Amino acid sequence: MTRGAWRGRTAIVVGAAIGVGAAVADALSQAGAGVVLAARPGPALTALAAGIVSAGGQAVAAPVDVTDPASVRRLVEQTLGAFGRLDLAVNQVRPHELSAAMRYQVPAMRRAGGGQIVNLAPDAGLQSAVSELTRAAALEHAGSGVRIDFVAAASYDSAERLAEAVMWLCSGGSPLPPGGTGHLPHG
């Protein structure tokens, strides 16, 4: 994805403080997106936001408790307040938290004319459950303009390679190169 390709668009990265989430947030910022970094509060989250801003990007650190649906709703509202739209969400959460995240993300994306959700299983043991929830959501929202995909994070050898896969999906690439995807229908 070329630098600036996502200029004027906004992304939420849930689980952004370290590792895969931080790599995805950095890649999105380098592509020009405004990035809302969502994770438990802490110095890693604040440092990531400061690093993106000092590199010339737009980032907002948004502490969130993904186990609390009201906190997830406030996260989406904060994103809309800061950037005016939501175009992409990358969710690295457990299955019971994923439904709440998508419940608030999809309507915000529909108001923006469509969007992309990429769900990542935080570990290999949760891959099947996250994949099935993603598949169900993709079918439920087919034709809505919101594309919902799953990437098997455990199939990638580094956070940077996984970030490349997420960026490939976000750019409209389909299917992903070998390495772990559950690409699903979209509208």
C-alpha cells in the first residue's frame, strides 16, 4: 500500500498497545490513516500514540475495556468525535468481546459509506471461535458495504508480516497470499 493511500480515512485498532496491534497501527498510520489506538491504559499505548504523532501521523490513544460493551460504544463515539468517520477496524480480542465490538463498528462504517473489519484471533486456541463469529457477521452484513474478514494471526512468523496481510485486505486485496486467512463474502 502506498504512503498516503488511506489519507482522510480512520481506523480503530483494538489491542494496539504492543505486538501485532502496534505493527498494524503503525502500518495504517504510514498509509495516511488517522488511527485510534484502543487498549487497556498504560505507558505502551501512550508511547505508541506519541511515536505516530512525532512521525507526522494522526493518532489518538483510547483506553478501553473490551469486556464492557459500554466502553466499546464510547470508543466508537470517541473515534467519530475525533475524526468524523470510521472506515476500518482491526479487532484483536477474545470471541465474547468480538460481537460487541462489531455491533458498534458496523453502523458507524455504514454511515461513512462502507468499511472493512479485520478480526484477529489473539492466540491459536481461539482461532476457530473467532473465525466462526467472523463468518456469521460477514454473512449477516453481506450487502451492507461493510466487509468482514478473519486473519489467522498464528500463521504469520512476525507482527510485521501479519500487518502486511491486514494492509493487503484493507487495500481491497483478495484473497491473501498464503499464510492464513479466512476471507469471507462481502457486499
